[in-house]
Amino acid sequence: MDDVHNFFRVTEEMAGLRLDKALISLWPGSSLRRRRRAFDVGAVLVDGTPRRPGFRVQAGQEVCVVESRKECCAALQDLTVLAEMELFAAVNKPAGVHSAMVAGSPEPSVEALLPGLFPDRSPLLANRLDRATSGILVVAFGREALDMHRRWEAQGLLEKRYLAWVRGVLEGELLVDRELDTAGGRRVRVLDKPAADPLRSTQVAPVRRRPGETLVSVLIRKGARHQIRAHLAWAGLPIVGDELYGEASPGGLMLHHCELSSPGLTVALPPAWDAAWTVGEA
């Protein structure tokens, strides 16, 4: 069974931190038990050398965590079926794992596990979430069901609601309808013009606040790659823990797909990091 190599780069903000503390941000979605196991077996390397938890990291250093594929699959132990119907089902995706299989990558994915969850049902992944995002994934049983789901999305019949902690204070509702440039590169650019497809807008409303941060409810109907992350950052409200559009945080990316409503399926899943959320508390 091949090993899985998780590579990370230490940022300027992490310089001087203990390695075990830095790893919380560098390895989002990993549990304390999983990180301790990696240290115990000497599988946490800094610039190629095994290091202990108390090692002080410096900006620019490369951190690599080597896991067996079996241990890496343990990150998916919380994967459960939320709903199952004739044509569709919904499962929860933990943060820190891929939705879809990645060509050439040995890391596990939700998509690879679908045949085991739904034997003899021809399960197909109908949506994707970023690796660091948690929440609802839709499964279509067969190509016809998948095409049906895509038609509903193209017609604006899907409602996909997310919860996110963002940096900054949002006083009222906000609509971001800017065009996105998703071609090439890790980051998606927000262009200074209205979206060509009005369904690719991001509706944001405050739920509650804490000092310097706001829990927001985000509604989209037809998403694009990094749409919520890029739109919120463009609006001056980067998501807590978003190292690509903001800055890393010990808790990882605070973005969760919590509700889905479609003609064929309705399901809700509170985030593990804020299970007591209630829309309208702001």
C-alpha cells in the first residue's frame, strides 16, 4: 500500500511556532490523534529531516507528513449517508479530504468510496467542494439523474446554502454579482464587471458576530470554482482560515455547505465547528 505524502510550506506568520502548533494550520482537517500518530512514528519531516513537536519552524521551510494510505483513509471515518432516495442521495464530506478523485494522487476521496456506500446503484458525484471545505455532497444514481441535477442547476432551481466565519463586520445583506476568471492558476480572479450568468451570484447575510468576525449565511444557485471564497475576499470579508484568499488559521477553513434544496432532494447538515447555529441571530 503506497504512502501518502502531504506537503506544506511554512508562512511568514508561522515563523517561530512549535511544529505541532504550526501543523494545525498547515494540515487542515487533521485530528489531534492523527497528528500525534504522525509524530510518534517520525513521519513529520521539515526540509527532509524528521522533527519532534517542539521544533521551531521558520518561514519558507517545507513540511512533509508521510502517512500510509490506510491511515489517510481514517480521515474519512466520519463520512456518512445523510439521505438516500430513488434518484439521489447526500453524504457529508469532512474537511481536509478531496470530493473527487485526483488524477495521479494517492490521496483518498469521497468519490472513490461511493461504490462501497451505494453498491449496485451506479453512484455519481453531482457536486464538489474544495478540499478544505466541509459539508453536503450530492450523489446521483446513474447518468440520467446526474443530467437532471445539472439541468435543475442551469435553470436556477437549486439552492445551496453555506455558513462561513469571515474576518470583518457585515451589518446587512450583501449581493456579490461580479464575474469570475477561473482560467488557470490556484487563485480565482474577481473581475470588475457583472457576471455574464446572473445565477452565479453570491448572496450573503449576517447570522451573528464576535469581535472582528461575522458568521454569515451564503446562498448560491449555480457555483463556480472558489466562487464563495473569492467573492467574499473581494468584498473585504475573507473567510477565516482561507490561506489562499486571506490567511491561515488553526481551525482551518471555516466554510461549510449546510443546506441543499432541489426538486429531487432537500437536506441540512450543521457544521461540526458550530453545531448550534441559527439563521437570523445577528
